[in-house]
Amino acid sequence: MCNNSDIESCRCIAEILGVINILQQNACNSSECLDTCDRGFLGCGVSSLTCNTRPVMLYLSNGTPLSMPTTKDNGVCGDSGVVCSNVFRVEKLDGCCCTFRVLQENEVGSEFPYSATNSFFTTNLNCVCSLRCLSDTHVEGV
């Protein structure tokens, strides 16, 4: 799948990411709760803040989650001292190309599970075999 340049081969994941991107751009709170990636609203359990992010994890064909550095500094995940994350926020979708923001996990006890970073990457969705959506949340700075 990764070397396939056919736009049809990425349609499944691209369509779901497109829905998530639109929802994040038009974030509003809803009391209904369906637990699917493509549900038509973002919803939080915190009534004072509106959810603005549906965090996702991406998996490669071998089942490995994609992981990226949380900073723009030179470094590769696995190198000593490089902090990485496998949780992302959709920022832009163009066909089979999707730009993601890397989200960093907050410490246990924080009000929200993730913080925005200034680390972005673009991936060819033909290289992504599966997508996991995490609970909708509020991420400051996005």
C-alpha cells in the first residue's frame, strides 16, 4: 500500500481525517456521545471548555505506531534525549497528503491529556494502514 500512488487507495483514511479536520475547525460542544472516528461532532466531558481536537494515532503496515519528535531540533525518535510522541492532531488534508501536529502528553493530573507542540509533519496516507482515534479533548495553542 505504501508505494501505491493511486489516490483511491488512501480514500478510507483520508475521508475520516477530512471529517476530523472540519470538526476541529468548527469545534463545538455536544452532549451526545458516539464513539467512532467519524462522528459528526467533537465532545468533551468538561463543560467549561469546548473540545477542539480529536487526537489520532497512525499505524504502519507492520503494525508499528508512527512516532515523531515533539520539537524541531535535529534528532530521530530512538536517539538519546529525543522526546517523541505517537499522538497527533490533523492540521491540513490535501488528497492523500495530510499534515499533522505532534501532541505531547501532559503530566498525570493535568487538566487535559495533551499539549500542542510546534512540530509538524506531512505524510502520504498511502503509507498508513490504520488509524486510531482517541477521546476528544481541548488542546491549548491550536
